[in-house]
Amino acid sequence: MRCPFCHADNDRVVDTRATEDGYVIRRKRVCGSCQRKFITLERLEEAFIRVVKRDQTREPLDREKIRRGIERACSKRPVSSQEIENLVLEIESEIYSSYLLEVSTAQIGEIVMRHLAKADDVAYIRFASVYREFDNVSDFINVIEPLRGRLP
Ligand SMILES: [Zn+2]
């Protein structure tokens, strides 16, 4: 980290602490060239991703909501808790690597569907039917289209 006073890149960290909510790390540094002290703040990017809902209101990304949606879709299906946990992790990391500040519920829905399609056909169709609110047969056909190659 460059010193804000003399611009030398020669500091050492003398103190590190997290803020109460754990999302910000505060480091106290000493410049090795001019000996002045300065503080840097390190934030977790994830803390800033917000979900834009259909009514345009925003809320923090909530992995438990994603998990509940997947659990509901997988109910009575041969999908283990560990597989559900892995799906949630994959979905979460795809969201964090593809979006910086905001992600819409529609984009999350598409990501969830893509991962569910790999895990279980029935869970995928269930999730899609709730999520996309099918109102006609062609909506349904669009959703099962990606599965076509795997159906008997
Ligand atoms: Zn300095």
C-alpha cells in the first residue's frame, strides 16, 4: 500500500481489526520511509450486492432465501442436503463473480434454474414453474427444452 504522505510503497501493518459487523477490516499501517501512520479499510465486496426486486425495491442478497427456494423445489427428490449446500455455494459464487453491485431477482432465477437443471429434472421444472409463473403451454415447453437431450 502506498503511503498517502510520501507515496513510498514500504509500509507494515501494526494493527488489524474487524468492525462490529465483520464486513470491514481496519488496518493501521506505518510507512517505512517517513514513519507516518495511516489507516486502510478493507471491505467485503459481497456486502454490497443488492437484489433488485420486481417492484424495483432493493434488499441484501440472502443466501437463505436461495436455499429455501431450492429446498422447496427438491422436496421428496433424491437430492441430498450436501448437494443442496453445494448448489447454493455454486449459485452464490456465480452471482458474486458475474455481478458487482446489484442483481435482479430475474437474473438470480435464471442462475438457479441453470444449476438445478444439472442436479434434478423435476426440481428444475418445479422451480421454473413457480419462478416463471407459467401461464401457457409454450412457457412450459421453453423450460423443458434444455432437458430434451436427457429425456427418454
Ligand atoms: Zn511515507
